[in-house]
Amino acid sequence: MNRYLAILSPEPTGGYSVAFPDCPGCLAHGATINHARNAAKEALLTWSQSLRNAGSKVGPPRATADQSGPLWKGQMLMLIEGPAALSSRGLEQRIA
């Protein structure tokens, strides 16, 4: 199973947002860390389906060690499992 790097950030007004560095435009939000993690799994599935429906290829996730740049106060890194369809079909090359 491929795991995608996600950055979990606390929101000033409460809750948490999640962004995927390898998946432009794929974002999620939840009231708690667990809700944000579940929303992130769903967002990753929807994002990958949208790309495939548009005829684009879904690239492989980067290694956690490849995360560049500092994290802001309170941010955490998470690994979110990609949809089964991504790993069972074989991943395409990342779009440049």
C-alpha cells in the first residue's frame, strides 16, 4: 500500500487542516485529529478519482525523508494510505 505524506495543521479557530505536498489541491479538514485523518483519506480518494477521470496520471508518493522545508509550530506529518486502486494497478510516473 502506498502512503502519501500529509501535513496536519491546527487552525486558529479550531480543528485541523490537512494538505498533501504530492497532491496539489487535495485538502481536508476535521474537528479533531482523527476526523481530519479520516477526511484526508476520503479527500485523497476523491482527488485521485478526479485525476483519473480527467485522463491524468497519479504519481507515486515521495519518501518521508524527502519532505523539504520547515514545519510551522503545531504542524505534524502523517502518512495517509492511498486508495487500493492506486497500489493494485501500479502507479504512473509523476506528472512534471
